[in-house]
Amino acid sequence: MYKRILAAFMALSLLALAGCGDSEKVISGNVVNVTTGSRAEESTMQQESVQAPEQQTETVISKGYVFVAGGVTVEVDADMAPILQALGEPSSYFEAASCAFEGLDKIYTYSSFEIDTYPAQDKDLVSAVILKDDSVTTAEGICIGDSLEKLQETYGEGAQESGMLVYEKDDMKLCFILQDDSIISIEYRSTAL
């Protein structure tokens, strides 16, 4: 049952990010054809490891749950520009016309996680962070492969929503998909979409 829910969830995510129209984008000197209903990714960019920012930034009180990678805090609905600068070049990049907003939805894929953005206020804001494997954890220490018991000890009971266990805080959702009482997917999501 969880496999069907996961497959449906993934299909809906891909459709939402596929865009509304045909376009052609030039990324790092290479042409990437982006068409409705397909997910083209630029895979020729060199993969770089996640690095901490060079300069110390002032402490910011985050809203909701946050993801931290290499000392860089990624918050849902935050401006992607400083995050991208701190994390460096992604291993792959994708963009398509947004169906919900004026501009482009963008996907930045790193080795162990993906950051999705939406256009708003002349910026690209983080719409989702998707953890891809067990080499990264939530700020609270939960990773893919952990048990339902450990999840609930850390976050509490949570709410069942579309086959997921969801924790909502300050206009964002932290979503866990489980299979056989084991976490198979973790996603931070904006409620702005």
C-alpha cells in the first residue's frame, strides 16, 4: 500500500514541477530542452561536496523545521540565493515554467538531497527539501531507514495525511512516508503552494 502511495506522490510531484509550457534553457553552455510532461535534468555539471559558508552570518530565528547541510541552514520559503551561494554548484539543475506562479520553478540536486524553489517577490523561494538517502538527517536527527518508533519519540504522534505522517509548524510541513514501520522518504514542504 505504501508503495502505491509513494508512487502516486512521486508522480504528482513530477507533474507539478514539469511546468506548463515548452521552453529551452541554456545552462552552463549546454542546451537543455524542457517540455511539458517531462523532467529533463542537466547532468553535465560537476558534482561538488556541500561546504559551510565562508563567512559567519548572524543568528536568525527559523520558523518551522529546518534542514542543515554542511553547516548551511535551509528553511522552507527562504530566499534560495544565499543558500545556493553557501552550498555551491549542485550536481544537477532543472527549471521549468511555473504553473502556479509567474516565472520558473527550479530544482537543485545535491548528492544526498534536493532543493525545489518557486518564484515569488522577484526571488526564488524554497518550496521543498527532499532527503534522498540516509547520509543526511533532519536537524532533530531522523534519517531515511529510521523506525516509526524513533520518529514518534522525536516528533510525537503527527497527523496522517495522504499516506504520510506529517508534522506542521509555522506554515510548513515535515512529511515522512513509511513502509513496514520504516521511513522511506523525508520531505520539508511549504504550505504556500
